[in-house]
Amino acid sequence: MDISSIHLNQSLSSYAPCFARNASSFSHKQSLLTSCRVSFGLRGPNDCNWCRFKSSCRSLVMAREKGEKTEEHPLIDDSVDAEDESKVVRRPLKLPERDFNGTPYVPVYVMLPLGVIDMNCELVDPDSLVQQLRILKSVNVDGVMVDCWWGIVEAHTPQVYNWSGYKKLFQIVRELELKLQVVMSFHECGGNIGDDVHIPLPQWVMEIGQSNPDIYFTDREGRRNFECLTWGVDKERVLRGRTAVEVYFDYMRSFRVECDVFFKDGVISEIEVGLGPCGELRYPSYPAKHGWRYPGIGEFQCYDKYLMKSLSNAAEARGHSFWARGPDNAGSYNSSPHETGFFRDGGDYDSYYGRFFLNWYSQVLVDHGDRVLALANLAFEGTNIAAKLSGIHWWYKTASHAAELTAGFYNPSNRDGYASIAAMLKKYGVALNFTCVELRTLDQHEDFPEALADPEGLVWQVSADISIMMVLNAAWDVSILVASENALPCYDREGYNKILENAKPRNDPDGRHLSAFTYLRLSSLLMERHNFLEFERFVKRMHGQSAPDLQVFPNEKHPKFKEIDGQVAAE
């Protein structure tokens, strides 16, 4: 009797936040020998686009008769070379998976590449894009998401808009019978993980910023963040006679008029309205360009003259004019909570002044969302609207939740900081698009135990309409649609399984689920054979269909597409 040992790679952990290239570039034999798990964090420094693997293996032993073929790998038999005629088969241990066959249908969208439209508003390489979209359509992807960049469309002159490249793109999407999620992107592109292009704010806005840099978010040291406009100018006529919210409304209204046909025929299924850096409703509290590295607590971003004036007015109204200042003991971008007088346990964040400041700081965030979404409702009446909320999970297990506080979420352990945001979204019937559904608390603890991160706890709370009911389904109980997207690219089975579990909570008596999921993003990596087969399987399970386990062999022909240089291609 020969002994075959099956090696299970238990722990391939990644540096958060970063991702690893999938094992699709390995040979077939290596794919049988290795099982890779990649875990993902949120946006982080530009120079950590690599993964640090800590692998530990254990051997499980099973016996089979000499020459016997295994059921899972019928092509593996005595042709395998082994010393002393012992036959060694190494393969991943099959762990139990939840069966999603018959579960509710969750639409799956795919984000298009950031550079699909160039700075002249021309569609880049349309022929290749059409081929990729046909492949997505062949595996029943529901649609695609695209950013409509302010810095491209209104680049040179106020209220002169160029939508030409986007309209060509939308026509292609319509002809392929796909749907569109369109993002009104009022922020700069570039500087974040995965950003391979740079799209600044409009040139005429940057010219204003040269003479008046207070139109940008500013930290305590006076460093400006050029990614988006400070919310302090929402109602200030500093943009050639218009306020910021008027500029945003004019842009949205122009899009609605110019792309009317795509609204009328239902191609555009949703508009996501950008509300801050990366399009997310948050302060730019952890910018890599200013030296932030995960898991730093970040810094408050309220030191432009407009927000400081707002703070002064709030302090005067409270009767404590000396509170018209930011905290002077909140540390720096890469501090830990316990190193600061403000965020440490029992620190000033919970003092009378601390509570006043944090209430004001977080209310500015809510008020900005309220103003912009009210105008979005006017511009896109009758169209589904969404707003993105970032998943800031690090330091979640500390009392102060410092990283959330600097980002504008007043959510310490003794307060529900997301209830006011949920109420604002519900007021306008806006869906919540929440990131970090693929993250696992275990991964974060292994890589950065000092960060006391809990992405699963955060998903639990945010998806629960951010109310006293700490259950995933509470958002749906109050009729807020919840959609989601992954924070960083995902190619592995474990990441997909985590997304599925959050998309379709187990044992929900009403069968509630995410309204949609958007995958980040279409790329050559996704189109590699092994990666795309995993993605196809994921789509089927999101759609509630049966999806047998994959057995990937180099010569196996896929019924829907062919392979060219390791990439899938349309037949």
C-alpha cells in the first residue's frame, strides 16, 4: 500500500492593504501543489503593492492502493514520479462550502479601468474593450461601472462640458445589452492603491486653488489635500461666482440632459454620487501622499479657513468661544491611539470639549452629504441613486475608534456614529454602497495585531442601518438598499466566499440580501484563465445558480471562450 500526502497551505497572509498575483502563471503541476489565499485590506500606501506570505503547512495522510486513481484528480495515477515507488499527490484540502444554489439573485457589475476615457474625453482602445465586455456578457455579468471624471468633462472652462467619449462608451454597453452604474466623480484620480492613471481636478479649479488654497482640505500642519474640495466651500461663492454644490448640480444636470436616451431606455441603472475623496463620504484623513501608513490613526482635516470659520461659529453658539480650535493632542498620521492624549482610553475625545468638536466635525460630513444628495435627487429624478461609505476597520476594537473619528465617523464604542448618515440616506431614498465586504478579522489580526482591526464587526454594524440593532439585516428593515464592492482586487476563492456570505446572510427569515455587488475591477489579471474561471463561478453563485468546483487543466476547452497567451478571449 502506498501513502499519498495531501498538503494544505493554511496560511498565506497578505500585507494589508495589498494584493498578490494569483497562481494562474504557475504550471499545471504547481497549481495542484499550491493553494493560495490572498486577504485584502483597505487603501494604503503606494509602495506596498506586494504581499508578504507567511506559509505554514501541515500534512494529512491518506492511504490508497498502488495504481488507484483519486476521485478528485482522476488524471493523477502511477505516472507520478516518486522515490521508492511511493506515489505522492499534493493538492488543496477541500473545505466545506456553503451551497448558494436557489439563493436570491444579486446583480454583479464590474468596474471598468480607470483610464477607459482619456483626458481628451476619447474612448481608449474600443476594440479591445468590446472583446472584454463580450466575455463578461458571456458569463452573465449584469453590467459595468464607470467613473465620469469632473477633471475630464469640465476640464478647462466652467460650464463647458464634453461627454463625447462617455456617450460612445454607453452606446457600446447598450448594444451588448449590459447595464450601467455611473459615478459622478468630483475627486482627483491617482495616489491610491490600484490607481494607474492620474486625472486631476479641472484646470480652472486648480487655478483658483493657486490663489486661494483654502478651497482644499487642510491638516493641522497646513498641508493641503488636492484630491477634492473642502466641504467648507459648499456654500461659498469661490468658484467663479458659484458655490461648490452649485457646480456639482450643474455638472449632474448636464449629464442627465446629454445622456437622456440612456436613462429612458434603462441602460443607466444607477447613479453613484461622489461625496469626498475616492468618491466616498469621509474626510481625506489618511492620505498616503502626506506620509500615512496603515494602521495609522490619521489626522483631522478641518484647518482650511472656511471650516475653521464654521467651527468658530459653532463654538460661539455653544457659549465657549475658546473651543474654536482643533485638538492639540491628537497625534499625527501614523500615531496609535494609546500614544495620544486625545484618543487614548479615557482621553479627551470623551471630554466636554472633545464631544463638542467631534459632534461638529461629523455633522459637517452629514450636512455635505445632505446638500449634494438633495440636488442629485433633483437632477436624477426617477433614477436609483447611491452613495459610497468607506470601511475604516482599523482600531475598531479600541474605545475611541480613532481612525473612524478622524475620517468623520463619530463612532466610539459608546456611541452609534452611523445612525445620522443612515437617516440622511433614507431621507432621499439613497442606497448605501459599503466597502470591505471581503475582509476578515483574522487576516487583519495576523498581519497587524496592534491595529485591533475588526472589518467583520464594522460590516456588521454599518449594514445594520447603523442603529442599536447590531444585526446585518436592520438596514433592510428600514428600507435602505445596501450594495457593496470589494476594497481591493480579489481573485481567490476565500475572498469570493466572504463576499457571498455578506451578500446573502445565512438564515435570514425574509431572504434579504445586497441589492447589487460591484467587482473591482476589469483588468488583464482578471482575464487570466484561472482567475476568470473563479470569477465566473462567483457570478453564478451570486446569481443563485449551482457552481461545481473547478478542476482546471491546461488543455480543457471552455465552451464560451478561448485562451490566447494565458488570457481568455471571445470565440
